Amino acid sequence: MDLFQEAVNFSSNIDFSISQTPDTVSVFETSIRYLGGLLSAYELSDNQYPALLAKAKQVADKMAFAWVGDNVVPFGFIDFASNSPTRAT
């Protein structure tokens, strides 16, 4: 098995619906690293691994809680455990 396949298998088993940290997470950093990484890997694989797209959706669904009410700009941080946005940590 090559390293890319190994990474896909590993990523497929991550449950982003459950927080792995008691801290808040940066919406910006989560966007560029997790969401961007998963979507880039999916695209670069010629859309061969739908699990990557599913995981990107799982992350994006959690991040949606950063947009509250009529705000067009998201909060900077979000507590993934409670789905609560915050201004700073």
C-alpha cells in the first residue's frame, strides 16, 4: 500500500463530529488545513476516494456553527464539543 492510500484509510476513520480537544479551534486554520487538505487530496486523486469528500463535509458541517445569525463573517474560533462560536481563545 502506498502512502497516499494509507493516508486515505487513516483519514476515513477520523470522526470530526466528536471533539478531540477541550480547546477551541481556529476557523481559519481548520479551513486551510483540514478542509483544504481533504478537498485537495480528493481532487488530486481524480475523485477516486469519496471518503475524503465525506470527511470534508463532516468538517464543514461543524464549521457552519461559526456563522451565527445574520453575520456574513464567521466567528474566529469554535468549540467543536459544544458547537459554540467564540471571538477569541
